[in-house]
Amino acid sequence: MDITKAELASAAAASASASGQPPLELRGAEILVKALQAEGVKYVWGYPGGAVLHIYDAFYKQDSIQHVLVRHEQAAVHAADGYARATGDVGVALVTSGPGVTNAVTGIATAYMDSIPMVILTGQVPSAAIGLDAFQECDTVGITRPIVKHNFLVKDVRHMAEVMKKAFHIARSGRPGPVVVDIPKDVSFNKATWTGYPESVAMRSYNPVRKGHGGQIRKALQLLLSAKRPYIYTGGGVLLGNATQELRTLVDMLGYPVTNTLMGLGAYPASDRKFLGMLGMHGTIEANNAMQNCDVLLAVGARFDDRVIGNPKHFAQNERKIIHIDIDPSSISKRVKVDVPIVGDVKDVLTELIHMVRETPQRADDKALADWWKTIEGWRSRDCLKYDRHNTDVIKPQMVIETLWNMTKDTETYITSDVGQHQMWAAQFYRFDEPRRWINSGGLGTMGVGIPYAMGIKLAKPESEVFCITGEGSVQMCIQELSTCLQYNTPIKVVSLNNRYLGMVRQWQEIEYSGRYSHSYMDALPNFVKLAEAYGHVGMLIERPQDVEPALREARKLKDRTVFMDFRTDPTENVFPMVQAGKGITEMLLGSEDL
């Protein structure tokens, strides 16, 4: 006969009583804090409200976890998200019920689209009031169900520790993602016997595969070594799976060309000649042409999304064999049919593949590979990222990014970005050689993430430089977090490429809508220098190209201050190359001459 959890708790209490020690009775909020401590959580970003006051009281009584008070719940989730992206640890955010939850939804969806390990703790009205339209009530489980890996409603305080153990396990294992734990106010107040935090967790319905199928890996090996025009295409899964070293080893052993998606930048060093640049909608000629014309494609931790392959019918026109390695079986053959699917942890699968390459006497066709590289170098010679580097009248946004890269490329620097033209220029012109240094919203494309990401990273990496590359549109969506930066001493550097437009919207309107700039011009911008100073920081206005480098140098010298740099950039500059919607990835616009 199975022993119930209640009987186990009763037995533990009886044992404690027999030893002369009274059983330890803790409130749900205290059990929650103990669970976070057991998981090694160092920071929680949050905002208090009525439904979570018992939890905040429990935080007040401990000193091992630092709570960071943000100015908006969206920023709480973004900051925890940025922390998770840079460190690989599970990020934790805490919000109250009702509007606290709905304000957090954008942050949760952002993390979900990019597979970021997070636990979001949400307050809920008392259990008896659920479903009665109580003050600040919303259906958290229902609202977040499509944008989480899993969610829990804790109905009994005795289940708190076990739910937390499951939440962290689900968030960080398999394909990572956000997990919501919804906690009614009475559950956080009620007491239960504390029997310790579970050492392990077992869920019959959740057992992600880690080890790839040996036979499939051998098939992949045969295809790779018999290829005439091989190509290695990698995404954010390589970073999330901590498999960058394995990827670098494999690429260097084979000598094959490699590309990264927007989310995968830094997985392979951008300074290495075998790296063809980012591919996709704003990728390089060489990266996109190699993707279209290869005969064997190894896809690792990538999902063939619309911004990468363009029109699937165009992509399918060329015959090629595709090997796809991914932890998530639902991502394989989702948009593009593959020939050798390998479900497994990318680090484990690449390790096995490297071992097989070393063991086999078979080698790649050197002559065919040399011819393939000759073709690639022909594409690369076109310099698709050219811009007017000698303009002395107006600041070119690309020049700001290149100058920053030249100054910081040999340091441990983290770059966050918001979403838009500045994001693409950062991806194109800041050449990332190390993993987890490029932090941006890829899948959801969320404006406003840049400052919260940066302040989350700065807490985790206080000795590193953290730059937020943004635009005057995006930055205003979470600009109130400059207040949080002051309170918690996170001296970040904000590089605002201010072109007085919603730049990417304006670019599309120029190209697709005959220059009808409907509501893409920013008519009433604040004085960002004074605004930064009002928040207690340093503000700089930079209007001339010759002042770009001195301004960046001055900002870097102010190590203990947050600096907001308002760069007035060319309002007419567009991001090229560009693949228009519905086009194939080789049907690129390379400049204004193609319009």
C-alpha cells in the first residue's frame, strides 16, 4: 500500500517529537524562501502588492537572497531573463496578482520564445475567492498557459516545496523555458510541517531525452564526410546547452563553414575566417548563399524560423541533405523536412559526433571543400555590410557600433539591445567571439528589454562592462528602470542610436509602402540628457562623427556611473542586406540602389 504525503509528513513530525525536538512549522511564504535558498537563488526581481505581502515579509526576515525592487513588473521579468541569459542560471521574478501578472505577461512571453530558464512567482487572491471576481484577481494559469513551459497553482501549503522543486527542474532541463508558480494569499500564510527540501524530483510525464541515437549520429557522420558543399548552421540552442566548446572543436576539426542565427551569435568566434556571419533576413550574402547552395546542412539547436530561411518553398528548391540536432522533438521537421533527425542534448550529441570523427579513417573530400571555399570567398568579396565610413556630416549608426567593438573587443563586455534597426546593426557590426555576451529578444522581438537586461546582467557580472544598445523609441518603454539602476548601483552604459524615427517601421514603410511614414516619426522626444540627470545619472549628447569615440571613452572611464549617451544618427540610414517578406534568403536587397 502506498504511503501518502500526509502520512509521510505525520511520520516526520512524530519522529521529531520522539527525539525531543518539536516539529518545525513554517508558513508557506517561509517554505518558498527556503526553496529558493536551496536552489541557490541569489537575486529575485519583483514588485510588491497585497497578494504577496506574506512572501515579502518572509524575504524581510532573511539576508541570503537579494530582492531587487523594479519600477514595473514587465521589467522584473526582463531583468531576471537577462540574468538567466548571461549566467545560464534560472532567473526568478516575483509579482502580485491581477495587474502584476498581466504586466509580467510580455516578459514571460519573451522568455518563452527564446527558451530561457525562469521561474515566475505570482501572487493570487485567497483560495476561497478564486473565481469570484475578487479585487486584483485574474486567471493566471489560463492567461499564461500558452506562453510558459508549465505552470502551477499551489492549492495546499504542504505541496509548496515539491512544486518549487518541480518548477526549477522543468525550467532548466530539456528545452529550457519559463515556469509560473501561482500562490494564493492564504497558501503563503498557512503553516505546514517543514520536512526539508526534496533532494530529487521524478515526473512520469516529463522525461526529456538527453542522449542522441547512436545510429542517427553515425548517419550524420557519413553525410558530413561525404559532402561536397557542407555547411554548419547553429542557433541559440548551442548557447543554452553550453555546447560552444564542442561546436568549435567540431568546426575546427572539419574545416567547414559555419553560421549563427541572431540568437546564436558568439557560439563560434566571429573573428574566425570559417564564420560567414549571421544568416537570415539581415544576414550576409555569404551566409545566406551558403545556406541555399550547400549539399549537406548540419543544423544544431536552431529551428529554421521564418527570419532565417525566408520563403520555405524557395528554400526547398535546392536539393540538400539536412541533419537536425535538437533537444525538442517538436522543433524537428516543423518548418523544413529533415533527413537525419537527432533528438538529444546538443552538448552530448556533439561530443559523440566528435568522438566518431576522431575514430573513423574516412575524411572529407579536400578538393571539393577547397572549391566550395573558393565559391564562398567570391560571395564574401562583395562586402555586403558596406556603409559610408567617411561621412563627416552625420553620425552613421554602424560606425558607433564598430567603434564600441574596437574599444571593447578584448574585454569581458556584455551587449544588450532593444528591438529594431539598432538591434540588427549591433548583430552585424559587433563581432562576438564569446558565448552569452549578446543579450537580445529574438523570437518575440520585444521593445523595452535593453535596460532591464543590462541591469540584471550587471548584478550578476559587476566587474564586466555592460552596454545597452537601443533607440529613442524602444528605450522609453522601460526607461523608468533607470531609477532601479541608481538604487541598486548597477552602472550600465546606454548607447541610444537616436534617429528620431521608429527606424525599422520607417524602413519598411519606405520600401513596402512608397514612403508613407504613418506614425513612425517621433515628434515629441524628451531631452534624454536632462532625463538621465533627473534619474541621478550622467547624460551625454553626441551630434558629430568625430565626437563618437571620445564620448564612448569618457563613458567607459565613469565606471561607477550609469551613462546615457544620446547619439543623433542619420535618420535615413537603412539596415542592409534585407530579405523582404515572402522572398527567398538569396533574394536580398543590398542597398538603396536595389530599391
